[in-house]
Amino acid sequence: MSNTTQRIIVGTIMASIAALAALGEYFGLPAVRILGIVVVLAMIVEFVLCLRRVPRDIVRANKLSLGGFLVWLFVMLAAINVVGARPWIVLLLLMIICAADIGAWLFGRIIGGDKMWERLSANKTWSGQIAGVACGTFAGVMYGLLGADTFMPQLMWIGISVSLLSQYGDLTASWIKRKLGIKDFGRILPGHGGVLDRFDGWIYALPLVWLVML
């Protein structure tokens, strides 16, 4: 089975889980909040296990950046605990980030062009970033149209901001992987890598939304 096929299948399963969580909210269950907490906890556990696998001298040489990243993951845990109380916000973030990620991956492969930051990620291009922002913004606007049956201009700006933040979260994760000398944080999600690889778009977007809510 090709990597692209695995990516599509696993992506479909994750989308189905998100849809089930949304359905749970409809029946009065805090499913989105619980799912978000489980995801961030999985990211923390995966990162700690990853640190245990790499040579100790690499960890010691990068202890400040690695330690700072671990602390930031716990900030994300606090953020999802608060933001998760408003499930429509979490679902909006998820929709925007997924659309931005798919758009950047698809159009980056189709269009190609200059690399964004080849030292960190060899596959990310400027065309992919622009397409990702456009797709994420479109998803945000459609979320408002489908949910409230009206155009909400603020969702357009939220879409742009979250799409950009998600891509720079991806670059941050790539930077950490370069520090550790690894390709993926894990292999739990075939075609996607680990949980941290898949949800790195939350790294900046989630704490920022928490800050805005505060």
C-alpha cells in the first residue's frame, strides 16, 4: 500500500472520529473536549518516549530547546482543557488546520516551486503555503455558512491566522525533529507519522485561541 493511500485512509478515519465527537456533543457529551485532551496527552507521551530513544548526548546538547518544547506541550494541554469547553471552537480549528494541511500538501506537490525553508522541511514550498492559507480560509468561511447560514467576515481573518499558525507549528515540529535527527516522532498513524506529526498545526493556534479567550 502506497504512502498516499495510507495517508488518505488514516485521514478518513480521523475525520470520522472527529464527526463522532461532534455527534456526541449533540447528545450532551463533552466528547470534543475529551478527544482534544487525549490528543494533546498523546503528543506529550510520544515526545517523552521519543527523547528516550535518541542518544543522550543529543538530548543534552539541545536540552534548552527540547525542554522548552516540552513545557509548551503542557501549555497546549492547559489550553485544550479551557478551549475544549467550547467545542465549536475546537471543531473550527480542526476544520481550518486540516484544510490548510491538505491544501498545502496537495497544491505543493502539483505546483512545486521555491522551497520555504529547505533546511527544516524539504517538501514545503511557498506555493503550498499560499494554497494552504487559501484552503484554510475557505474552510473557516464555509464553517460559518454551514453552521449559521450566514457569511461572517471574522471567520475569514480567523481562517488566515490559524492557517498561517498551523504551518509555522509544522515548521517548529520539523525544527525539533532536526535537532533530534529523526524523520517522524512516531509511527502510530501510517502515512502521517506520529500524533505529534499529525497535530503539530495546533502548536501555536491552540494557545493563541486560549489567550484570546482569556
